[in-house]
Amino acid sequence: MTRNARPNIVLLMADDLGVGDLCCYGNNSVSTPNIDRLASEGVRLTQHLAAASMTPSRAAFLTGRYPIRSGMVSPYNLNRALTWLGGSGGLPTNETTFAKLLQHRGYRTGLIGKWHLGLSCASRNDHCYHPLNHGFHYFYGMPFGLLSDCQASKTPELHRWLRIKLWISTVAIALVPFLLLIPKFARWLSVPWKVIAVFALLAFLFFTSWYSSYGFTRRWNCILMRNHEIIQQPMKEEKVASLMLKEALAFIERVKREPFLLFFSFLHVHTPLISKEKFVGHSKYGRYGDNVEEMDWMVGKILDALDQECLANNTLVYFTSDNGGHLEPLDGAVQLGGWNGIYKGGKGMGGWEGGIRVPGIFRWPSVLEAGRVINEPTSLMDIYPTLSYIGGGILPQDRVIDGQNLMPLLEGRASHSDHEFLFHYCGVYLHTVRWHQKDCATVWKAHYVTPKFYPEGTGACYGSGICSCSGDVTYHDPPLLFDISRDPSEALPLNPDNEPLFDSVIKKMEAAIKEHRRTLTPVPQQFSVFNTIWKPWLQPCCGTFPFCGCDKEDDILPTAP
């Protein structure tokens, strides 16, 4: 097989898709013929790993570096991702994304869909973290990401439990001036009107301080942009998937005569699981299955466009998810999140396999052998050096790149992954280490910290909506050790009594942790309390703030089958 110079590149990333949600990864209740076609015509990775179990994995994907290196991690359980478009954190401007590398090599680069890596730094329109400042020529989509809050009829998702506490506190504070009126009118106590007025003002100010952000989450966060322009605020969530698909197909049509990079970042399959009417009831697995099948249809439309333009043979197509399926979302007793197959845990859990093991499918017909399956440990961070290699880019020499070029493995020129150790963080906390022995196929995995499931034994954190990185966790000394190559579901913890190599394996891992930590340098924390709070002066606004709202989008949509 021959490799042509500068192929086109199409990257397809789902949002919260479980590794067990696709037929090609063992699912028999959801139909995904187009993604399965990619797998049968390309190479499928079975131990493909996100660098984080939440949104920071996207920063790692774009930069080839652990999120902790760019400050895209949080020491707090509350803000483990950017929570407001009107916040001041984001992917630092000194980070070099693969889009920027390829842009310098003459690629036309486009991002369609979810960004969620920040927008502005100091003023409403500086857009310092915008995709166009990170190597993309064109952007169409949500600068934030999909939330249940984006659908007015749904239960709020963003900081739901905090909101409940704020409402309770507001009611308690508001009761004080009314309670003071009782002794005043009963003439038990002479309470000055000024005191009552001060408490009433305090109640009003407290309510305003939090409701001005949380009360308008849909308007503040759920917006649609084209490049730097807001085109819908709030967005019409029922049309956004079709609009994104239309934009992706139009981008391919515009740039088909030159090398291009299209990063299609799906809003599927994040709650609230918005599907076109023709897909409702389409699957055997309820609303979630319907959403997966609509996403698969969209994948098929993009593949059809490549075929129709005779681009398929010279286009590398890659499909993955940003992290594992989210187990906690429920509608009554019905689970609204994904299925992570045999793997324990899910989204938000720093080390358990279900939160970080994701689909990984590569298709490049003129180069990669169809139907190959690779069981070696690989990472989303590997996309960065891989794209740099095939696009003729030069990797930055002034920073640590944690990813490895996958092409030798994908082409069959190598049989062993270049990753010896992989470090699995939960926020700023290192929870788990994976060691892939160079001299054999064994993959060891040591958990130093694991979340406490609630209710106990359920395998998820249903009480809080997502598991904690610190506080409500269990520390293991010695660590929980598993042989992932023989026990991928992490059901049989090893100990010195049943594993003679226990002590030597742990010693090797601890030495690797020390070496890894020596490579870390202090950087500004993008998820600090200050960066993640809502700032009115940074809030994107179509119109005059605070009266923001517009709809500049047309209604020309692709037709569903």
C-alpha cells in the first residue's frame, strides 16, 4: 500500500458515547451500520483511551498533552469543566493544536460542532480561546456544549444540586424580614423599619447574585456561532444537528480541491438526547439508542459526501468519543446515558476503564489494511503526533508531547505500542497508572484512588450526578492492582498472596510516577474559581446586554431518510 502526500483528514468525535454502544464493539441492541462500515474498512483499536474522563480530554486530544500540562484541570469537584461561556478560562493561547500545525502546512481547517474549551479572556469580544485562534479557518457550532438546560422543558443539569441549595438559602434569607414583622405588629418588640429593609435588600441581592447566571443558563450558554458571529441565542436545539450536518457537507464541497482537516465534534449523545422526529422510536434502546442511530446516520452522510467527491481513498477518517458513557443520568428508572460494555465505571471516574476506554476507528483505504484489530494501549493524545506525521508538520520542540505517532502500529510496521506508562487523572489528582510491559503483552493497572459509588455497589454515583475526584473517594495503600490484559473488567484485584510480581510492579509504577511528575511545570489554572464564575462583561451577546437574543439562521436543512 502507498501513502499519498498530505491526505484529507476527517475527525469524528462523539460526546459521552460508551465503548459498548456500537455494534462493532459488541452491541446488539443499537444499529450503527455506518460506523461499523468504517471499522470493517479500516483499523479498530480495542484499548483506545481518553486522557481524562470528562471535557479536559478534548484539550489533550487537540494538543497531544495531558490536560494538567495546560492547566485544563480542576482541584474542585464542582467545576471539572468550563461552566459558563461568560467565564475567563480556556485552552491557553500558547498551546499549539494539531489544527494549527496542519494550517501551517497548507491545510484548510474547519471545526463543526462542540468546542467547550473557552471563548474570551478579558472582554466580551476578544475571543482569545476561540477555535479560530487555535488553528481553525472556519467554525460553526456551539462554543460551549449541549446541556439539559438547553431544552426549556428539561430538568436543569448545570450544578443542579447547588441550585437547589441556593433556592433553599434564598427562601430562608427572604423569610427573615417577614419574621421580623411578626414581633413588630404584635408589639412584642420594636424592630426598626431600617433593619427590616436591610434584610429584605440582602435577600434581594443574594437572589440576584446567583439567579442572574443560573436563571438564564439556556440564554447564556446555549448559543450557536459561525466564526465570530452569534447566529442563534438561545439556539433552537431541535434543528442544530441538521444545521451542523449541512455545514459539514458544505465545508467539504468548498475545500475539496485542496488538503483539508474537518473536525466534526458531535453534540450526540450528550443529554438531553435531542433527535429528529424520524429517529424517535427508531432503536430498541429508547431515547439514547435513537440518538446513537441518528449520529450514525450523520456519519453515513459525511462518508457519502467523501465517496461522491471521489475523496475517500485519500482521506483518513477517524471516529472516537471524548470519554466513556455517562451512567448517572436517569429519566425515572430509565438510564439516559451510554453503555460501557464489560468495563467498570463511566464518565467522570478518573481511573475506572468505563470512563476512559473509548472507540477508536481509523479508515484510510489506500494505506490501512481493512479489518485489522489492534489490542495495544493507545490514547486520544496520539492523534496529535499522528496527524503531524501524515500532514508533514513539525512537532513543537519546546514542550512535552505525551502522544505517540500511531502510523507504524496502524500500518502494521510495529506490533507494540510505544506507550509504556499512561497516567489517568481525575482533575488535578492522579488516580491510576497503567503499565504496558515492553517485553510482553501484560498491561498492569494500579488504582491509588477510586470514587465511592452511591448507592453502594451500583457502579455509579447516582446521589451526586457524577463521581468526585477528591473528598468522597477511597484511597488505596497499597494500590488496587489489576492485570488488564487478563481481567479487562477489573473484577479481580491482585495482592502479594495471589500475584508474586505485586511488589515489583508497584515499585516500577511508583518510579514512573516520580519521573512523570518531574516533567510537570506550574501553569495558570484555567478552572480556578475566578475563571469559572460567570462574568457579565464576558458574556457573549447578540444584541444589547442583557437583552441578548437573535436568530440569523435559515431553515435549509438536509433531509432525513
